[in-house]
Amino acid sequence: MSEESVSRPKPSEVTPDSLLHTGATDDVTPEDLVLSSGRDVTPATLEWARRRLEKEGRAALDTQLP
């Protein structure tokens, strides 16, 4: 494929870097962990997430994500 055939978005169609983030610097909340596991947010699942975050820290979320 030649470079000429590669289309690039217009600057107005690109999300500015200042709006992009991965969440790597944010604290993981129990709700984040519950939602990433595909479960409903309930008192029981929030407690499960609190315990897991206390034990594993941020790694608890990392194991949920592909």
C-alpha cells in the first residue's frame, strides 16, 4: 500500500491530547472494579471490590481487563 492511499483524519476530527487519558494516574474505585468485572453495582459487589482492592491494589483492575 502506498502512502498516498493512506487516509488521515483532519485536525478538526482528532481528539486533542489534553482530553485523552488512560486513567493510569487515577485511583481505582470499587465501582470501577465491579463494572470492569461485568457485574451489577450492588452493596455486595462493592464490598467484594473493596476487599479485592485492599488486598491487590490497582492490579485487581488490571486482571479484569484484556
